Amino acid sequence: MPQVPVKEQRVTKQRLAISAALDTLVDFVSTQELHRLLHEQDIRVSLATTYRILASMADEGLVDTLRNGEGEAVYRRCSATSHHHHLLCRRCGKTVEIEAPAVESWAAKIAKENGFTQVQHTVEIYGLCPECSAA
């Protein structure tokens, strides 16, 4: 999949603070949640700046983004460096990164059959994690 050139971003105090905060989080976080966490730590970044920086980090592939059960964009620094998907718990928000070669093959096959090129896809699987299922 060809990479789209991304405008080089300035390294600002706000960008460094957002990046550092993401490094401490395990689960996906909304822009508003991250903004609140930063303010609790006395780090002053406007909500608009938080949105802009998270969007640029997603464009650069520095964070994963997906839509939660309410359709809100959420972000997380992922440990996987290659294309991957997520299992998400609808109750507690736990996320598991997964590789899915069968999905990759299927997506490539469907695209080819329909004459599509430069295809991208996102697969998110929602359910209940083992802990929430047992509760």
C-alpha cells in the first residue's frame, strides 16, 4: 500500500506532552478524555490543539484510531508496527491487537475481483472480554 506523503510536523511542547501521555495509556482514549487527563496533570493544551495533534499523529501512523461503540474516534499508541486489527470489549474497553491473514487475503481477493487498487481496510471486532463475560 503506497504511503501518502505527510507534512512534517513541528515538535512543540503540546505535541510532546500528548505523545508522552499516550505512552502511559494502555487502552484507547478519546480526544476529550486525553484533554482532561492532561489538564489533571497541569499540562495546558487546548481541546482544538489536542484534536489537531491526534489527527496528525494518526495520519503519520504514530497512533491507531478507531470508532468506539458510540461512534467516537479513539486513539492509542499500538505496539504492533505492521497492519493489524483489534478485538474490543464493549463493556470495559479492553483491546487486543490481532493479525488476521485470512482477512487480508479476503480483502485483496474482493478488491481484485472488483478492479479496485490501492485498497485500505479497517476491521474492528466488538464483544465481551473473558473477564466481562464471566461477570
